[in-house]
Amino acid sequence: MAPFTILFLFIFILPICISVFSSFFQVKTQGGGAFGGGESQSVFVGLENYQYVIFSGAFWAGIGRVILYTIVQVPVMIIAALALALLIDSLIVRHVTVFRLGWFLPYAVPGVVAAIIWLCIYTPEVSPLNSLVEAFGGDLTINFFGKKMILLSMANMTTWTFTGYNMLIFLAALQAIPHDLYEAARLDGASSFQIVTKIKIPMVRGAALLAILLSIVGTIQLYNEPAVMETSQKWMGSAYTPMMMALNTAKGYMSPSGDGPASAIAIVMALIAGILAVAYFLADRKLGGSND
């Protein structure tokens, strides 16, 4: 246990402790005269950084965007991942290894690279979609960067990247189901559709819970997609999502700036992600208990 414990403490626990400690400090200029000057020093400010985060309209606007994004993106991704896993687990698909690798491959593409690829696809001047649509005599008029459309554009990026990853979670759960259940169901006259709906889907509920919890925590940390899109869509601003706000605060692009306010933003984000995850877990358990 010692190697694991040491790595866990230094890689996981220690950074959290440093972040919490840093959140009570802020870099301020001390000394100087009427014409400025002085030295920048780290000053203990108590809960001032947390007060700034809690009463920040930009922070809660970013949280609202992320929650809306989660409500739309996570169900689509989970349903698609489950459908792909069921398809691979069935006898319909041959060459399973090829399909499994093909669907998982987008997850191997680094997030920033994937966001840049989709940014090019969305940009009318360089998008290959224009040539494809024009080949069929059409005209691509969708504004993927519109204020009402951009969240869907980012959701598409994330769905493309993580559907294959969640598919493997469901596939592992499906392959762990005893095949004796399928044989017994067929002897009782169950159709393939009934086997899927009455045996397979109910028995991957634990995998679904894990996939959804990971997705909720992941979407709260949404950064790559909006950060890349902000390079061409400046109207989004530096605080479009809480993670962008935290990083830009740490870099000094927002005021108050520095590691202290950025740490406070990160900690509040972690608490919100934990609350959402626990709320979903309790709701799922309650619904599961009522169904039983």
C-alpha cells in the first residue's frame, strides 16, 4: 500500500490542500506613495475570494451555461453510447474489434486538437461541409457560432469525443451478464427485443450511473471546446465557463486576479459538481427503489 499511498498523497491530496490554502490569500500591492509603486505581496484575505465568487454574476452565468449544456449533451451521449454497446454486443455486427476501435478512436484525440478540428469544420470559409453540401446543390446556412447555437456546437464536439469511451463502460457491463439468462429467456419464448429491454438494459444500470456521474463531473470542468472557440468568437468573453474564468483569473486577465481567487473559483466549482453528482445518485437510488 505504501507506493500507492505516497503517490495519492502527493498527486491528489497535496494539490487540493495547497489550493484550499491559497484560496484564503490574494496578491495586493503594499507600500508605495501617491504615484503608485510598492511591492506585490500575498496577503491573507479570509473569505474575501469566496465572497467574490459567490456574488459574481459572471461565475453564475457560466454555471448556468454549463448546466444547460449538461442537460442537453449528457443524455444524448449516454443514449448513443448504450445503443452502440448493444449493437456491438449483439450478433448483428461482425468484425467487432474494428467497430469498437473506430468508435473509441475519437477519445484518443487530444481535446484541444479535437476542438480545433471541429472549429475548422464549423468555420464557413474553410469548412469541408460547404463543398459537400454544394456538391448536392445546396447551401450551408447554419451559423454554428450563433449565441443560441454555440452550446449545441460544443455539445457535438464532446459527444463525438466521449461517446466511444462511455460505450466501453456499457460494453464491459453487457459482457459481464451471464449468458445463461439469455438462454433461459429464449426458452421461455422471449424475443431479441425483449431480451434487450428486460435483461440487458436493466442490468447495465450500474454502468449507466457511473457513466452519468463521470459525465456530470466532466461537463462542469468544460474548458477545451469554449476556449478554442473563443479564439475566433471574442463575444464569448474570458468567463464563458467557470473553468475559463478560473484560468483567466490565474493568468491575470480578470480582476481580482492571481492564484487565490482562481483557487476559490475551482473549489466552488468542485462543490457544485459534487452536489450535482450526489443529487443524481440519490435520485437514481430513490427511483430504483420505487421501481423495485
